[in-house]
Amino acid sequence: RLLDLGCGAADVTIRFTKAFPAVTAVGVDGSEAMLRLGRRHIQEAGLESRITLERRYLPDPSLEKHGFDAAISNSLLHHMADPATLWRSAAGSVRPGSPVLIVDLLRPPDHETAVQLVAQHASGAPPILQRDFIASLHAAYTAEEVRRQLIAAGLPGFQVKEVDDIHFVAWGVTARE
């Protein structure tokens, strides 16, 4: 049983579930509009029996009662007012010794670099999406900041890797009881 935190329109949830046929998933998001889109995408993919979407806001202590086998999140961290909320929610929602995988944007070193990244990765996007993208880049964290967040959240064994010019991946296994 997989938990996808900040699942949005369920794109990653669907991809993950298709890639691992034994997986069932619960996606949570705070936006009902995104969840409606996600439910439609799940139906189109024929995965209604394996994926459930729920409207929830983090932190949500009730998620910790479910004992998921794994947790993932894509591009939620830079939206969190307190990044510790995501780390604690992800680690607290899975059984001890379970994997957690978080992917998010990397903050560029300066505004000029952010502008160049938007031009490189979103040149054909509508202006409002380009504006949102640059805002997200500015709101993102550096890999070193993420490492410090993980230590502060009690997850010092987690790894952080910059995988391209705009993304990092953080992963690890929660402590065993």
C-alpha cells in the first residue's frame, strides 16, 4: 500500500501503480479541483480498484494510523510553509523500516539562473505557467538545505541527490522499531 502525498492530478500515482501491478495507492491532496482531475485520469487508466484519492491537508495525524508500506511525493516540498511537515508526514505514515521517496525542484543560485531555466524548460508554456514555474524555483530548496531538513526531522540516513539541473531526489528507509 502506497501513499502519494500531494498527488495533484494523480499522474505519478498512476505511473507508479502501472509500473508495480501489486501496488494499491492512496493519493492525498488539498485541492479538490486537482483531485477531480485525478479521479478522471484514474478512471481513464482503468485503475479505480487500485487507486483512491482523498482530500487532506498536512499535517494529518490520521494518516499515521494507516501504516502504509511506502510513501512518495513529487513537487510538494516547495509548497510547504514548514518543510518538516512533509518529512514527518511521509515518515510517520509508513510502517517502521519502509521506504520514502521525495522528488522536488532545486532552487537556482540566483534570479538570472532561474530565468534561464524557465526559458530552457518552459519556453513554449503560457506566460502564467512560466510565472508560476519561476516562483516555484525561487520557493524551492538547495540540496544542502534538504539534507539539513532531513537531519532536523530525524531522518539522517536519508540520501539526497541532484538528478538534473532543476530536480533533487531524497530517499531512505524509516527507522525500525
